[in-house]
Amino acid sequence: MKRFGLVAVMVALGVSLSAQTLKDGKYFAEQDGFGSSGWKSQVVLEVKGGKITAANWNGVSNIAGAADKKAYDKAGKYNMVKFGKAQAEWYQQAEKVEQYLVKTQDYKFNKYSDAEGHTDAISGASIHVKEFFDLAQKAIAAGPVAKGMYAKDGWYYAEQPDFDKDSGWKETVLITVVNGRIVDVVWNGISKDSAKKSKIVESVSGNYGMVKFGKAQAEWHEQAAKAETALINAQDPAKIAVKADGKTDAISGVSIHVGIFLQLATTALKAAK
């Protein structure tokens, strides 16, 4: 009876029962790939004393030269108010959703007003919130991220200062760090030709044509993905051996030059130390 009495009191006070079982630490989850908008959502949660004390809804993109979604939005490049006639910019609405989760602890939220994932339960948020709560649940299910070697969490971006005189491309790297650990890497490129959206987009669409024209074993974006995974596994760009020509024998299935990629990763990660 005493136990049920305690539960009743907790429910009456609005305390989430599910939050009481959470292990302290930092949690991370992301969507499986880039959506039609070019963005891939990510969620980072921090749990202290068994409760969610902080939430960060952000995203990374295959858009050329794009930093993380919040930085991109705050720089005036996402423009939901101007072009989408929204009540507030995306990052401002995302903050409302984050605050709701921390206040209610309801990461199993299901108060949706339509199949697209809108809700009337969170004041000031007219964006699709379902992806946030889906990722919050995915992050909790995955468990806390193990402690890594970096001192600061965040999204770290670097790009080459100039376009390559031969290829016309400028390489970029965006790295996500959670609990001091690299959890996501986006290797991309900006073209001197403004008609080309990004190196990833051109490669996925078949316009880059490494297999067709360069007789490569795989397209650029497929090899780049393997290099990204190798960096996540190594956690330190210096641990991946590079030959004098910028290529590597350390990553199976990768014949492209990875030297610039690892140099940019090293530059980006300086801010995380």
C-alpha cells in the first residue's frame, strides 16, 4: 500500500515515472539519413539524478557549406519566418520543445494533432515535433554515450580556404561530439560552380560519376561514408595513417584521397579540446 501511495503522490505532482529509472549521462540519437530537405535531425539529452536536465535538438545537412542546423538558422539562412510564414524561426521553436521535455520529463510524448507530428500541447511550437520525441526515445533506448577524449561537446565545422584549381571543389567537414566522443561526421564539399548543390548531392545523383568516368570501385559519397565511419571508430584523425599522396591503406574500400578530410577534421576538433 505504501508503494502505491508513493506512486500516486508522484503522479499527482506530475513526476514522470519513466524518468526515475534513467541512468545519469549524455544520450544521443540521429535519423538514419538525410531527408528530402537535406537535413538529418539529431537529439542530445543530459540526465542527472535520474532526470532529463537538458535537451538539444539540432541537425546536420548535406547542403554545401552548412554548419549545424541551429548555427545555420541563427545566421539567417534557414528563414522559416520569411519563407514559411512561421510564427518563429526553427531554432526558437526547437528551444520550446526542449524546454517542454525538461519540464515534463515526458520523452514518450504522443499528444500529436495529426499524422505529420504537429501538436497543440507545446505553446510556441508549430513545427513537426514527432521526430524530436522519436529520437529522444531512441537515445534513451541506446543508453548513455561512453566518455570520450574531447573536452567540449558541440558541432564543429571546417572547410578549405580555397577551391581546388583543378577540380573546382572545396572540401568541408562537420563533426558532432557528445560526452567528449565523436558520434557523427559529415564529409562534404562546395563547388566553384554554383549550379552544383554539394559534393554529396552530386555524387548521390550520379553527376559526380567516379565509377562511370574514373572507374572507381564505388561512388565518392559511398567511400566518404566509410572514411567517416573510420574516424568515428578511431576518434582521433591522427590514428588513421595517410600516405604521401593523401590516400590510405587503413580504410577498406576507400581509394579516394582522405588527407584533406583528416586535416580538416583535425582543424575542426581543435575547438573541442
